[in-house]
Amino acid sequence: MAESPDPAVLRRRLQIELRKSREATGQSQKEVADALAWSPSKLLRIENGAVGITVTDLRALLGHYGVRGKQVDELTRLAQGSRKLTTATYGKSVPTSTIKFWNLRSSAVRVRQFETLLIPGLLQTEEYAREVITSYSTPDLSSEDIDDRVAARMDQQGLLDREDRPELYFMIDEAALRRWVGGPEVMRNQLDRLKKRAEADRLTIQVLPFELGVHGGIRGPFQILEFAEGEDYVLYIDDAAGGLASRDMEAETERYLTLFWDLEAVATKPWELNGFLDKVLADFNPKPAGNDAPESNT
């Protein structure tokens, strides 16, 4: 069982192994909880990854499942590592839920992301990211907090430069490309960044043009993280409060995965990206060639 330094990933691997161990015994969560004199909600939260588990409780649980020897030691190490999650790396201005998501994404073997209105965070320039983060900020968020969040987002882009980075598939609605975030110069730089990023191996960018009309992705942005064989998918979608909601329900994850494949089929092909972006870039500078009139900002 390969280990990862990311506590959120260790917790997820632990919850998968515990669920498998229970299912192998044929027992329900309630039956196990009753046998250990636990409340049913306690085991539910452990298996969902909502809470960690102490070594004492883990050993009691594994003993009940009949797990012995080396596997106990491996799961104990996962439990100990999974309880070390901290926000210290990025400062208190970045929510713990966001850091947990970043930790999970960093260990995925494949990432699929669809965005309707904004460029995906992993592809944003610093100027673009600052405009977005500032626009989302609340009155109690200081300029230092904004700086921290921008720095954290830029730091996360190191994922794209790793030799062992996951396969990355980005699906972007044309609306995100044409929305003037920070003005035309910021957008020119941003679209140029997309061109450069698309040159990398194992990174694909496709666009859903306006001419498609209404499509299934209109319901909102989402990401699907795919892990190593034997570990399942994780679906993240934007919730009503602007945060990230994790849904491990198999049917819903499968529905979004099918939706992503459907969008891939009708989106621009990867080799068409530069031509499409050039057309969008031309609209950010409507000044006719040879005309020295000031650039329009309308």
C-alpha cells in the first residue's frame, strides 16, 4: 500500500480500506457500531472521512473485522498520518476544505475540470487570479489575506510542472474566455498563458463554443479526480455558498463523468485551441490595422 505525504489523501485511503474491510465481513455500519458500543453516526463519519480515528479505536475496529498482522501496521500508519492536516502551509486565509481538496488533487492520476465562467485556477495568470480573488473577497478579508490566497493559487500550479503530474483535461466554456477579467491586457496575457500550457504533455484544453447553444455543462463547474486502480473517483462541484462539495455517490459521479465525455465530443479539438484563442484575442483589440486611434474599452 503506497503512502502519500498528504494527510487528506491518507485519510481517504484509510476510509476506503476500512469500508472494504467491513464489507468483507458482510456487516452493516449499524451492526458494527452496535458490536463496539459506538453510535452509528461515529462509524459513518469515520468511513466518510469527516473525522479521523484514534489508534485505539482503529485497532478495536480492525480486531472486530478480523484484520491481523502487517495490514494493521499499515492502516495504523495511515491513521496517524491522516490526523496531521494543517492550514499552516498557506496561512489561515485559505480554508481547510480547500487545502484538503488540493491535497487530494495532488495525488490523483487524472483530473477532469469543467468551467463555465472563469479560467480554471491551475491555468490562471497571477493578475487574473488576483482580480478573481479580490472580486470574491468579503469586507473582513485583508489585503494580506488576498496576497496569501493569490500566492497559494500560484503555488498550486506547481502541479503542472511536476514530472509525475496527473493527466489533466480542462473543458472551458467560451464565456470564460470572453469575460473581461481585469481588462483586455490581463485577458491577452491570460489567453497567451493557455496557449503555452497546452503545449505540455498530458495536458489538454478544449473549448465549448457559443454556437453549441445550451449544453449539459450549463448547470455549473465541476471537477472529477481519478485515483490509482482500486481507488474510486471523487467528484467536486461548486455549492450554493461558493465552496466545494464532495459527493462520493457512485451514480452521481458516473453521471458527471459521462457528461464530461459528452462535452469532449462536441468541444473544439485540442489542436484547434490556438486558432480559437486567436479569434478571441482579436476581439480584445478591435482597432483596425494602421489606425492610431486609442484602443476601445467597450
